[in-house]
Amino acid sequence: MSASTKLSTAVKALCFLAEDKNSARTSAEISDKIGKNIHLQEIYCSIEDRKAFHLDVQKYSGHHLSIPIQINNFFLDLFAEVQVDIEDKMTKISLQSIIDKLEK
């Protein structure tokens, strides 16, 4: 799994918009503009075209390779579950909560 610098950069940009002292825009104002509470998963999906947790395995063919296929399938299923967990976690993290932590 590779870390996404795009996600970090987008969150930094949104935080910067929220803290601009000359024409202050709060995350609530930004959220109001798009009609909902902004959470990390929405930001991630808007800038990435791949899943946050991705396993790239090759599909093997042939009966003599049934164990590698089973192992790949095991990890594909496992990583699919982990992906759901990551998405659920990021959905619970609002942009405002990130800003609040940064201001402490």
C-alpha cells in the first residue's frame, strides 16, 4: 500500500482555505457550499482513482498453481474487507475534526 500524497495535499489545501484570515472560510462554510459535511473518504474519492488499500496480484492459470490462486484469493478477500474498514474509518473523520486537531 502506498501513501497518497494527493490526499494529504488536498486536506492541507482545504484546511488552508478554512483558516484564511483575510477572507475566512470555515469547513462548515465549505460544506454548506456543497450541501453536506465533508469527510475524509469524500476528499479521497474526489482525488484518487484507486482504492486506499490495494493489492495487486497476478491471476495465475493452470491446475499446478492452485495454491498460489487460493493464496491470492485469500488476500484479495482480506484486502477487500480491510478496504471497507478504511472507508468506514475515513467516513467518520470530518474535515472539521482535522482542523480542530490542528488548532490544538
